[in-house]
Amino acid sequence: MQTQEQAKELVRQKYAEIALQDKEINAASCCGAGGCSTEVYNIMADDYNALEGYNPDADLGLGCGLPTQFAKIKKGDVVIDLGSGAGNDAFIARHETGETGKVIGIDFTPAMIDRARQNAEVRGVHNVEFRQGDIEHMPVTANVADVIVSNCVLNLVPNKDGVFKEIYRVLKPGGHFSISDIVLEGELPKQIREAAEMYAGCVSGAIQKQVYLELIEANGFTNITIQKDKAIFIPDDILSNYLSAEEIAAFRQSGTGIRSITVYAEKPVVKEACCAPGCCN
């Protein structure tokens, strides 16, 4: 069984490869008709075309939702995008926050940071910044973000509890997040859980939906709301790389669900105790 650091290095290597490819190449190599490889990234992607600020050059087809659509971003907000990739969600967030706001994208893959910065230069945007770093230890000071978004990234991180603690630290009191992620209902077969490619493709690193929501609550967030919930179907031609025909049939009948959810939650505003003489009268 791989360690947490081995799992993170696997993701770093895979996404460095993807950063050098076009979306069409990524999509052609995954899930659908014949000739499908073991890659599973694009099965989950949603269509961004209707969102203002969308630019196909920054979209590598790696998401599993549209968190910026639900993120309630206002003009002037400071927005942080966790696992920002080539900058897709960051540029959409920038459209919402406008010239008076700021967007910070964080990614731990150097090739992704390079590609995102190139995309920002081409667009001539000056209030979108990309920082290399681990979202378990964000290169951001506390209480700076109005909104945090993330698209199909936390499932790749072994220490999800640590990420939610960091999100809480970085959000301003009263700030909120909208995160799209892959979760499970039921247990995946062992062969899927231990498959490196399925981990990098966001499936085997996913945890139970209820556990995911409990982690959010345990870290102090309030007003937890599921904004979107959709089923993810892994085709037989991908499963057959890991399971026999009999095992695939058993998996289909097991009731195990792979789902993409978009979750909203808020960091509460904590009222400070009154200290001055007579102030509580």
C-alpha cells in the first residue's frame, strides 16, 4: 500500500504530464468508446461553455463539477482556487470578482503553474496570481479569502482533514467555500482502491460521502449545503483493466455509488467577548 507521500508524488507526476497536453488529447485518451486507456479523468468533467469568463485554452477537462457557478462570488472578493491547474476556474472567478478583486490559484505541480501563468499573460490579467504550494500547507496568510473554490482536487489529497483545517484558517470570518469533489456511497473493490491510475483519476482516493460531510462539520464550518449531486458512471472498458467480468457484474449490483458533489459551507463569524468595564450592561 502506498504512503501519503507516494500518493502525492504519483499525482504530481501524472498532472505534470497532463499539463503538457491539450484538452483534446486528454479527452481522447479516456473513457468512452473503443481504444480507451486506463485514464479516467474526463469521465467526470462538466461543460463550462455557458459560464462567463470561460476560455477553452485554460480547460484541461480535469474537473468534476462547476464550483464557480455556485460560489456566490461578488465584485471585489478575494478568491482562492485550490488545485488551480491551467487556470480554468481561476479565470472564471476573476470574471466574477472583477478588476477590484483578486484571485489566487494554488497548485503543487510546477508544470501546471507554468501553464497557468502563461494563460494569464496571454489574457493580460493582472489580478490573478498562481502560487506553487501544497493545499495542506497553503502559501497564504490567515483570514484573507472571501471565497474558496476547488474542482475535483481534495479527493487526490490523502490528508483531507488537514486541507479543511487550512481552508478554515485562510477564509475570513463569514467567508465561504464551494467545492466540487468525488465521493462514494458504498465500498469500492480492492483492485480499484489500490490502482494508481484510478487514484490519479480521482476515483480510488475518494472517501465516503457522509465522512466527507462530517469532516467539514468537525472543522467548524456551518450552513453546509450540497449544491449539486450527480452520479459518475465508470464504463466497463475501464473497469475491465482491474476487474473480471464476474467482478464487474458484482460491482454493478453492489449498490456502490461514485458521485460528484458540490458542497457549500461557511466559516462562522465569532463574536468576541466583551472586556471593557460596563460594556455588557
